[in-house]
Amino acid sequence: MNHHHQLSATTYAGVPLGDARRALILIHGRGADAADILSLAGYLQTTGMALIAPQADQYAWYPFSFLAPTERNEPGLSSALDLLQQLTEQCQEAGIPAQEIFYAGFSQGACLTLEYTARHAQRYGGVFALSGGLIGDQLVAERYSGDFAGTPVFLGCSDVDPHIPLTRVNDSATLLTQLGARVNKQIYPGMPHTVIQEELDYINQVLEHGDFL
């Protein structure tokens, strides 16, 4: 199953890109779609923001677990990373600097969010990964480059998530910190594979105040 993700399938909401000062790129999980993740914006402080939700081909960004060797998830993974690069460039061409671009993803979308931003680390507005971790059967530090320069990065996950091992969340937090991110990792005992209000509250702190309170 080859996934080739198309820029044309992206959904835009909120303030039109050309009029927005900030942008939030929302990345859905496996089996979901752009409309599903866009509904999350209803719980977030997104006044004045362009909302951008790409749509995965066949409702998955890559075919196998994020813990599989990266080559097994090609060409879907590279196609997905390229799409996020296109969306980031689209924001910048519209006059929105990287430090005013925010990324949020759930599950497979959280993994993709972390993988893209860690491969292109710079000062973003914020990076929010809900139930996810960096991608690959093992973490290869050489794959990542740049400097997050204090970007607030939120990692929220259960300690017993059936898809996301706690060790990968912890290892991801360590690597992101080494890349200069200001990481806020929250592990919720017994939480199912979902998004909870407390995680949204942390995201809203960054959207409203520029950092975690």
C-alpha cells in the first residue's frame, strides 16, 4: 500500500492564510481525517489563527507502526514529511514566520508532527504531540538537525497506551531537549488512547501566553 499525500487535499479554516498572523497545522491520526482533527480547534484558543489540516491518502500517513524500520513505512512517510514541509513553506510565503507556526497531532499524526519538526528544528510557536513519539525502530540522533531554540514542545501520553510505548515517549523527550526544545512531558496513568482536557489546557497556555505557565 503506497501512500502519496496531496497538498490539494488539505482543509483550511479559521482566518484566511493571507490575513493570519499565526497558523496552527493539525495532523490527524490513522483512520481519521482532516475534519476530525479540525474539530479539536473548537477547544483551543485559535482566535486570529489560520487552521490547516492536511488529509492523509487512504486515511494513514504511513502503513505500519511508527516503531517499524523507517524504510518499511516508505514512500508514505517521506511523502507525509514533504507535505508538512510544503505547508510550512506555504505559511511562510503568506508572511507567517516559523516562530508563529504551531503544530499539533494525535497518535500517528503526533508521531509525524515530532518527526517533521525534529528533522527541521528551529524556533516554532509550539509543537504539541498527543499520544506519539519520534519514528523508527530505533532513534537515530543523526537523522535530526537544527535548534528548537526554546520552542515549547508538549508530549502527552498514557503510561499504558497500546500503540505508544512509554519508553519511546521518554526517549523522544530526551532527544528533543537535546535539540533545544523546552519539553513539557505529561504521562497520565491508565489513560486510554485519546485526548483529555488537561492536555488541551497545556496547549492553550502556549497559544495564549507563548509558553507553559
